Amino acid sequence: MSNSNKLLIVEDDESLASLLQEYLQRHGFIVSLLYKGSRAVETVLETKPDLVILDLMLPDTSGLDICRELRTSWRGPVLML
């Protein structure tokens, strides 16, 4: 595993988020979870993950809006669910 192994999952479905986290941690990734999108941009800029896994439809904001805002100051990869 390379040094690029920090992931942030932004997913409001807690069971799906936990399942993803468990699976990815078993494969050597360091995984952080957010269940709401309101702090996603701030968290990405603070923690600088190697990949963001972003739910498209969050209850408090759109995953697309988060991605657009992220792109103004962060160029890391984003995987949309």
C-alpha cells in the first residue's frame, strides 16, 4: 500500500457508510465518515484525504454542490455514489 490511503466518505445512509468503512479499512485504508454534507468541504480542506467518496443525494445539500465548491480549492479525486 502506498502513502495514499486516507479516504473520506460522505454518506447519509449510516449502514452503507459503515459497510464501506469496514471493507476499506480491512484493505488498509484510513477511513473517515461524515453523515451530512454541511461540513464536507471544511473537512476535506482540513484533512486532505487522498480520495473523497461522495453521496450524490444528501439530506442537507447536494453532492454536486459540494463537489463544485471543493473544485475551487482542492483537486483530489472524488468518487460520486
